[in-house]
Amino acid sequence: MNSDDISQTQSQRKKLSLSDYIGDDDLEFSILTFFGVFDSISNVPIKTLGNLNRHVRKKRDEFRENKVRPLQKKVDKELEKIKGRVTDKVDKLQRKWVDGSMIRTRNKVAFVLGVGNVFFSALLIGMSPQHLHLWYSVQILYFMPLRYITYHRKGMHYFIADLCYWVNMMLLLYLWVFPSSKFLFVSTYFLSFGSLSWAIIAWKNSLVFHSMDKVTSLFIHIFPPTVLHTIIHIVPIEYTYKRFPVLEELTDIDIFPAFIATSIAYFIWQALYYIFIQVRRREKISAGRPTSFTWLLKSYSNTWIGKLMLKLPEPTRPFAFMAIQYMYTLITMAPCPWWYSHKKFSTIFLSSLFAWSVWNGASYYVDVFGRRFQKELEDLRREVSTYENFNVLYPSKVD
């Protein structure tokens, strides 16, 4: 077969159509059958989809009724609880703010009086030192009853029997009853510059002007040595020898006779304290009423001396505490002759104690007071944040 025949054959194949393979009648039947089947298929899904749509809606409503709505009710209930807590928190803060207005006013008055007391006392030492003991006596007539009333309400009135109050009573007796008593002056001076002064550190006294309790504690511990320092080193000699004649013969103090005199005064107090507090109030102390001994034992329980005390049998602990306290008293009295003979070192000592109390007061304002306010503010923010988050998720339910 030549090339012309092949070309002719291919040309004929290209001209063939569907009708060349099947007949015209068969072609017409096939087309009609195709559209009929397509029409049947298209009609059946429309009915089926309608039924399916209704079925899905029914299942959706059942699911919403059985699953979603109980969950939504639970969420709404939790939202109401959170909203109630936030509302209670805000109401509580508002009540605190209203009720605290009187407390804030009282604190402001106490702050003004505290600052005024420090200023006036310093002014008095500089301008009229011979009247400082009078100013001290007037103040203690106010602070002591206030301390007793306050501590009695708190169930802490056994603290009033501590050595520091005993020393203040001794000083009042010396100033106004026995100004010529060498025994009373020496024992009062050694106890004031000894255990009483160092108690500012041991008891962590702080100058917090708005707290009458802290101001009173600092006054009880720092004013007796300040008064005696002023009488010995600042008041004009002519007035001192006339008003307090015992000082004329006490140019120096011998430490050993002073230790004996001070120890006698100390043991008188210790015996009275043991009888009236440790013995006669034993049941109330065992029931939980605090004393200086129980407070110190609790505060220093993690120190070596506290651990040592806790290892002792309970009946012997008060006696061990008495022995330790007396040793502490003797140690703190050792520098007293030096303070008595040297104005400069006595001034440095008292100034250091006062600075220590100021530092404790600053720590209270910055650390304790500020941290307490910050904690309350963070708690409120946390509650409000939780409420706002749920409010965003479910605004219609919360509103």
C-alpha cells in the first residue's frame, strides 16, 4: 500500500462519527435514557435531603436540650458565683473603706502626736533639759494606763509585770520620792542602760508613729535611759546637785557594788514575778495566756538557745529562763560605768538605739504595711480579672 492509499484511509477514519458506530435510532434512545436516569437521580436526593435536614435539626435540638443547656446552666451558675464573689469583695472593701475612715483618722492623730512628741522632747533636751523628767512623768501617767487597758482587752496584760515596767516604776520613785537614794539611783541607772535599753533590739521596738502600741513600747524602753542621760550629762550641775543630791557624790560608779545593788533590785522583781505570775497564774498560762517567757520561747524557737530551752523538761524551763535572763542582765550592765562617765559614748549609745528603732519602723512601713496593701490589691485584681474573662465569653449571661 502506497502513501496515497494510507492518507486516504486516515482521512476516512477522521470523518467517522458516533452515528457511524451505532445507528441513529440507538443514538436517540441512549440520549433519552441518559437524561431520564439523570432526572431520576436528581429527584431522589431532593426528597432525601429534606428528610435528612429535618432529622439533623431534630438531633441538634435533642443535643442542645440534653447536653448544651445543662452545661450552659452550669456555666451560668459558676458565673453567678464568681460575680457574687467579686461583688462581695467590692462591698467588703467599701465597708472597710467606710469603717476604716475612723481608724485612719485615729492613725493620723497618733502620727501627729508621735512626731510632735519626738520634736518636743528633742526641743526640751536642747532648751530646757532640767524639765525633761517632768515631761517623762506626765507621759507615763498616760501611756501606762493606756497600755494596761489595751493589753487587758487582748489578753496580754501579764506583760505589764515585765522588768521594763518595773524599771519605769523605780525611776518614778527615784525622781519624786527618793532622789537622795544611792541604791535606787544606781540600780535604776544600770537596769535602764542595761537590759531595758538592749530590749529595744531584743524585742524589735520600732518607731511607727501611727501605732500607739509601738510608740508606747518604744517610750517605755528608751525614755528612762534618755531621762537619766539628760540629768547626768546635760542638765546644769547646779540644778542637778540641788534636785538630785546623790549625784554630787557619784562622780564615778564602782561596777561591783553597782552589780550587787542592781542584782538585789532585780531579784525583788523576779521573786514577785514568779509568785504572782508563774505560780498563781499557772493555769491561765497553761491555757494559752501569753507571757514574755512564752513569747520569747516561741519567737526564738529556731535559734540555738530556743532549741536548748525546748529540750529541757517543761517544769524546769521557767527557772532556766530566769537564769538566762539574769545573765543577760549582767552582761548588758557591764558597759554602764562607761556610759556614766563619758557623755560622748553615752550619746552614741542612745542615738544608735534610737536609729535602730527608726530602721525597724521604716521596715514596717515599707515591708509589712506595703506588702499587706499589695496583697489585698492583687487579690482584688485576680477576682476582677476572672469576672472580666467570663464576661467576655458570656456577656449576655453576666449582664
